[in-house]
Amino acid sequence: MKRLSIAAAVATLVAAPAVAGSLDVPPPMDPVFAPAPAPVAMSGDWGGFYAGGQLGYADVTVDPGDADDIGGYGWLGGVHAGYNWDLGNVVVGLEGDYDFTDISIGDGVGSIDNVARLKLRAGYDMGSTLLYATAGAAHANATVGGTDFSDTGWFAGLGVGYQMTDSLVLGGELLGHRFDDFDGT
């Protein structure tokens, strides 16, 4: 029986709660708040020099005068470089580009071989997106019946750019060109 009472006394001491301090209710603690997140800038950084490549599709209509219109379509691709000035919500810029083309005109009548452009751009900065209008001079080279022709005309269009990272922009443009006189043809 002595063994049982000693074991019961040890179990009681081990299971007894530990109490320290007073029985007064502690004062409530002040709540802790996380700091508010910093506001996201609504203006992207579109200023400075840029360069890149492009890939596109062209649809051409040729008005030969008295005859019915002839046309063609094909792929184009090339390089571009420019400089933008970021003026807050407005971005203005100057760009040059050059496209190699694969555009057949009519049933083997000819082809457009390349197009070069000098662009003025003005747009609205929407943060990581830039909506803009563009216009300028364009120069195209064509081959008709084995003879090379060229013409300088104008173009105008709309574009959009999206900053995927600080150094990568994905964009698109819709351009309309006008050439009036390929070396008098």
C-alpha cells in the first residue's frame, strides 16, 4: 500500500497546475495592424531608346487605272528602332523600321520586296499599356515583270504596346499605306 500512495502523491504533484502572479484579469492588448500596401503607379516608364523585331501580314490592292484592281497578300518581317519621350500621361516618339516582304501581286504580275518607314508616334500612357497613333513617310520597292520599281508615299495607323517586363514590350500596329507612282507606272 505504501507503494501505491507514493505513486499517487507523485502523480498528483506532476498533474497539479502551476499558478504564478495574481488572479487579476490582464488589460486588453492593442491590436497590431499590417502597414497598407504602397500604391501602384498608374504610369509606366516608356521613355528612352528601344529596338526590336517585327512580324506581320500585308494585304495589297493595286489600281492600274482603266483595268480592274489587282491585289495580293503575304508576310513581312523586319527590324525597328526608336526613341520615346515620356511626358507623364503622354508619350511621343520617333521610330524607323524596315520590313522584308513576301507579297505577290496578281497572278505573277509582280511583288513588293521591302518597305521602310520613318514614324512619328504619340500616345496615352495607361501604366503598362501604351495606346498610340502613328504616321509618317514610307518607301517601298517592287518588282513588276522583272523590272525594279520604287515609290515614296505615306502611312497612318494605330498601335498598342504592353510592357511584359522592364525590357520586353509586346505590341501590335494596324497601318494603312498609300503609294501613288512607282517610277511612273
